[in-house]
Amino acid sequence: STSFKVSKQLSSLNVSIEKNNLTGSIIVKTNSSKCSGIIGLYVNQRFYSGNLKNGMVSFDVEFDKGTNYIYVFYDGDFSFEPSSWNATVGSAEKFFLIADNITFYEHNEFYYTVSLYEENGLAIPNQVISIEFKGKTYNLTTDNKGMVNLGLNLGEGVYPITATYKNVTINNTIIIKAIEFDVNVNNITYGENGNITVEFEGNITGCVNFEFLTKTVVANITNSKATCNLQGFSAGTYSVDIFYSNEFFNSRKVAKSFIIGKANTSFDVEFDNMEIGKTGNVVVSFSDNVTGNVEFVIDNKHYLKGVIDSEAILNISGLSGGYHNLTITYSGDNNYNDASFKTVFPVKVLKTSIQIIVSNETSYGDELDISAKLDENATGKVIFNIGSLSKTCEVNKGVANWKVRGIDSGIHNIVASYESDNLFINQKNETSFKISKAASTMDIFVKEVYLDENIRIYAKLNPNATGMVSFSMDNYYSPRDKIVLNSSASWLISPLETGQYTVHANYSGDNNYYSSSSTFILNISQKRSILTVEANDASNRDNVIFKVTLITSGNEAISGVVNIKLSGNSYKVNVRNGKGTLNLGKLTPNEYNFIAYFEGNEKYSNSSFESSFTVSDYLLNSVLSCNDVVKYYNSDAKFVIVLTSIKGKAIPGETVYITVKGIENTYVTDEEGKVYLDIGNAFEKYNVTAEFRGSNSYYPSNTSGSVEILSTIESADLIKLYGAGSQYFAIFKDLSGKALMNTQVFFKILGKTYNYTTLPNGVVRLNIDLNPGTYSITAINPVTGENKINKITIFNKLMGNKDVTNYFGAKSTYKVRAYDETGKVVGAGKLVIFKVNGKKYKVKTDKKGYATLSIKLNPKQYIVTAQFNGTKVSNKITVKPVLTTKITSNKKTKKTKFSAKLLNSKGKVLKGKKITFKIKGKKYTSKTNKKGWASINIKLKLKKGTYKVYTIYGKSKVINKIRVK
């Protein structure tokens, strides 16, 4: 045997567009007439979809003025792969150039933002906007949102700025305010959580420096506020200088002072092992960080102990039995005031026995009477323990009593511990007792039983019963075991026909109860009837009408007689096919209560309904209500407004005025008193106000609510280190906001479209393997039709590097910029290692993250490398000579011309400079002309051989060789 795979065929789209002003048609054809499924089409933000027929579908569409972005996609089917197509139709006819005046704060970075839009509201990308500022022109290209941003950092002042696109120029003003701040600090007591708070006027970034005498605290500014916490400061008087700073600027200093006072001291005193003949302990416990000494005075004898780990402990022996006077004095320390305490404590000397008495043998659930009998003069408390159960009881006339229920059956051990509060010595004793199982009782019942409805049968047992109940029904159900929870078990069965049924229940028992059984007779004969009566509120000019509905729980209409009792009168309503009406005519103004009832019959149960209505000689109160709505993109959620009476009864056929974003429209309530308002797809949150302006019967009312439209794509911009494993991810949701699981979605980047399948939680993760740069990625949710664009930034830890070329004599300056793992500039003080010409150089970055190597090199081409935090980059450094030479010979004159051209370190010609030529020990000189050339013509009288010619200017030397034949 073997296996094979049949791959899907590739699909492609052929799209033809016919545009007639602002309407037209788009015809989409697939490469095969066998393609089936749905074609999706976007014209800007408008979405259309249609089913393929013979591989073709046609759309009637609307176009916008200006540019129209056309995007067509095919999801594929069982035989064909997905495909897509896109194009742009039209061009920007009119445009808007928009920028705002800016008010900001000195030496804080901000952006001057200019937006370029078409008349139809679409952004115009990839266009150059010229910004004029302080005598300089900045030519910036609009991004996909039609925006350019010019980063600025300015001192205090007022600055004009202009932006120009084509023939349109806009003028703005930038106002830069001085940074001012308020300081708030109060005196506190040691241990209190005090703060120094600095508040700024605007959205300032940076930090605040708090300079104390011995240390400086730096706090970042968050929400225009910076805080220095004084927790941990010792008591004393403090002065602090406070100033604002960022990487560009330090503000003036503001001096403040405050006092941290000593805290009052509190402590606890405990006595341990204070019995005759033993060494006892007096333990004084303080709060944390207390130091110093404690003096103990017992019966006029003095003892001094240090505070260690917030405790001072006195070990004392040899005290006589009886009561002793104690004075405790704490001396205080740098942070706490002194304190003292006087008391009397006993040294126990008397003995007593402890006898435990437990009531006769009892069964589970009975009350257990436990006593501990001591000397009749003993006082204090007895602690009883039975397993994990514990109870502390006061001793009264030498006896402590405990009455308890609910101890499980079995043999138990009880321990009684006596803790004396006078001269009796503590004692302990224990004994055992037995609890027997109890008889169980079981009550079988049902709450409601009707034809065509499921039936639940209950078994109620003794308190705290556990285990299982086995239910069965003669001739229908064999035993079914159900767990006992909260002393009860239940059994849910399917609907039964009319008749009598015998139910058996057997309880298995548990550790505390014996087993038991019970039988129940179940009678079923009727369907449940449901009666409702709608009675309208009215004025004394209107008729009061009752609308009666009588149905079963399964919505079966019931015919019969319904009686309505009102103000001592009884009215009969003949109900046919579940509906009946009673017209009472006009009534006097009053509040009326009524009860309606259906007596039932052999087929249907009885039922009743109670309510009220109001008859008024004036207008009735109305209630206009709505709920806030959260809608997901393209879902059919609507904003619903309901008009009712004060009792919640619908008011149909009335006009409601609804205002959205300043625009008012009118609607008429339906039979349920409701108005439905369509919601668009713009991601925004706005308020809706509605007003009912009253009628002949009702007073006016109003309401308001909010609408919020949420995205079905959750994604964020990605900043990724080049070569790292960071992924771009998006979470897709359906129209109700639930995760879009196992669904094919689309991403578009660099002009190509890719499809992926979501995980069960709606997540798609993409590996991004791109070179350093900035990219846009579009996530497409095919279920909701939503597109979302994010920015992907790929960075290296070293960037900004490039080849360097200069002339000999000038410093070769090679510069790189360092970034941390998150893509942020590292700031000052980070070490970058450069290597060039066989030597290493260690250079620290400046506050803007730049590391700059400046080095003088001889004429030559070099490879320079920079290394930082595991990243290495390399470039070429080319040093050009400033002195170049040329040698020519004239055979007729037998003279040789030696020429040299001289440039400065910037590559500019140097004239009037003396050049020296040396040939076989002889020197010749010549000055450079206006073109930088210096020449000599000499007749060489040399023997055959090879000779070196030296051309020299300053530190520059060129060596040539000539050969004489």
C-alpha cells in the first residue's frame, strides 16, 4: 500500500472596473469557471461580498471623490487556493493640510504633526511636506496615515512655524512655557508614611531630584507628579533642594525643610513559666526598629536589659509564691520617646486536680455535655481539644462547661488544659468517649409536576448526611445513584404521560447515619398553564382595556374562561386560542389592583396573575430608558430605546427624538414601545440622548446612554531586535467579541498577502525576518471585514554606522548609535569597543547614545569594527593623501619633470607652499601654484641604476623610484 496527496489548484483574479463619476461596477473573474465560494470586495472602507457563479461575480459599487483603494479577495474552496487583487482608482482631487498650534514646555521633546487628507477623508501617503522652522527647511514624507512628524526640543519662547504642500501653506505658533512646579511636604512622626510631592502644570516628562545632605533621591514624573517617599527616614530636621531635570536641562532649585518627630512608644508585656521553683520570663515586645534599654523593677529590685530584635527579656528565678509589683521603664532612642508601665503579676504556687466529665453515650447529632472540674477557688480558662476541634471556656466556681454537637461517630480522645489567672498552677488531663451512629430519615417530594415537562424528584435527609441515594421507578427506571450534597439528593427525569407512578429511594448511609429507604407516589395529569394580563394605564378620558393571554409552558394556546376581580366586581373573559380581551370603558381616577385566575381542568393546571394600573385625571408619567451598547466591528448590535409607563408597560406609536453627535432625528415606537438605532463601524465612543416630548396621555421623559465600537483585531506595533526571535501577533475575534478559532485570516506586508489559520484562542503569530527598518503590516479579519495596520520596527544594537572618507591630517570620525534590548537609545556611559589598524579603543556613549571614535591615520584604506553587547558592525575608513606626485621625462631636452600637488586636510588646494624634492642627496624646492602644483625640471646626471625620489611637505612624504638605463 502507499499514500498520495492531491494539492489544490492555484487561483487568480481578473478584475475589470467601470467608473462613472461616483458610481460604477466591478466584475471579478477567476482563472477557472469551477471556482466556487465567496468573493470579498473593498472600495475604501465600503465592503461588498458575493457568491461566484461559473467563476464570476459582478458588483454595483459607490466610489469616493479622489483616490479609491480597491481590494478583492477570494477565500478559495475545496479545490482552489485563496488569492487576492488590489489596485488604486482615481487620484487626490482636493486635499486638506492640517496642523495645530502647540503649547508645550521648555526642553521637553514633542512633535509638530501635519496631516494631509483627501476631500473624501482618506490619508495621502508618500507625499513631501516642507516645514519651515527657524530658518531651516525640513522635507518630510507622509506615512500611511498621511502624517509627518517633526521632533522638536525648545527653550522658553514663542516660535512661528509653517508647513507647505504644493501651493498651500499653513501657519502655526508654538508656545514653549517655562517649567514650573509646586512642592508639598508636611511634618510627620517617625514611622508614618509621608511624602514630598512635586506637581507640574502640564504633561511633563523627565524626573525630579531631591538633594538631601547625605543622599540624592531621583523620582520619575508620572501623570505630572513626582513623589519622594520618606519611609525609613530617621527622626530629625531635614533640608532638601528640589529641581527638575531631563537629558537636556536642569531647572532652578527650590529649598524646603521639614521635621520628622519621634514616635510614641507602645509595647506588650507577657509572663511565661511564672511558677514557684521555676525560672520565669518577662517579655516586653516592641514594634520594629526599636533600640535602647528597658529597666525592670520587681519588688524594688532593679534589672536592666537591652532591646534585641524588638524584644527585651528578663529571666528571673527565686521569687516567692504570690503577687509581685512590676514597673517597666523604656529609655527611648533616636526615633522613639520613652515610656513606662506598672502592673502586678502572680507567681503560681497552688495545685489543683482537673477532672473531665462527659455525658453518657450519645448518638451522632445529639448534644454532648463536657465538664472540667477543678478546685472551687480556681479561676481562668480551660481549653478543650477533640482532634482539630478546639474550644476555650471560662472557669466559673471551679467548673468549665462545653456543650457541642456534630462530632462524628466513633471513639474520640478529649484533652482539657487549665490556664490559671491567679495562684493556681496550670494543669492538663485527658480521657476518651464514644459517639454512636444515628438512624437516618428520608423525605421524598416533588415541587411541580406537569405534562410535557421534565420532573425533578428530591430526597431530603438528616443534617450533614453524605453518601448516595439510589432512585428507581417501577416499570420505567432501574436504580440510579445520585450523590448527596447539602443533605439532599435529586433525580431529573424526562416528561411522563398522564398516570400514577411509584418512586423508590434507598439511602446507603455514611459514617454517621444508618441506611434507610422510602417510597413516593407520583401523580401526573395536567399541563402547566401560564396566564398573563396586560392592563394599560389610562386617563379618565380613555377606555381601560385588558389583554389576556393563556398558554402552556410549551406555547400551546388554551381556550377557556378567565375571571378578573376588580374593585369588588368580577368579570369573565372568554379566551379562545390563547387570547381574550375585556373593555372596561372609562373609569374614575384611581390606582386599581386586580387579580385574574384560570381555574384549570383535567388537562391544564390552574394559574393566576396579579397586577395594577392607574387611571388619572392628569397626564401619566412616562419612562424612557436605554442601556449602554458595546458593539464589535460590523456586528448587527443596535442601540435600543424603550418607552414605557411608570409601571413598565409599553407605550407604542409615540415619537422619540434622538440626538447623536449633535444631529437630531425622529423615530416612532413599535408595539413593544421600542426604537432601534443603527450603529456604524467607526472605532469611537459617543453619547446618545433621547427625548419623549409628551402626548395627550403622558408626561415627557428623557434618557441617555453610550455607544462604543470595538475592534475585532487586537494587535500592537512591534519593536524587534534584528535577528531576535520576537514575533508579531494578532488576536482575532468574531462579531460577538469571542475568539475566532481555527479560521483563515490574512496579513499584508511589502505588497504581498499571506494567509494563516488562527489558534483556538484566536491568536496568530508571525515570524518577522526583515532587515533593519520600519514597515507597515495589515491584519485582515475576513469574518468581520476589519483591517488593522501596525508598524514593525526592526533595529540593531548598533546603527547609524557608515563608511568614512577624509584626507590625511584630519581626524577620521566614525560614529555609531547604541540601542538596548527594547530598541531604545541607551543613553550615556555605555561602553562601545572600536578596532582599527590593529588597535582597540574603548569609547563611552553620550546622552543621545552615540559613541564617536576620532583618530588620525596615515593615507590608506582601513577596516573599522564597532562592538556592543554582542553586536558587531564594520565599515571602511579611507584616508586620502594630501600630497600626490607625477614624474615625466623629455627625451629631446633630456630633462625630467618632477611635479607634486598639495591639498589641505579638507581636500582644498594649497598655493604658495614650498615642496622639497630630494634625489641622491640633493634637494630642490618649488612653491605650489594656484592649482596646488609645484614642479622642478632638472637634467639628471646619474649612472645606470634605480634611485629613490623623496617629495616632502611637512609630515607628508611620497617616495618614488626612477630607473636610469
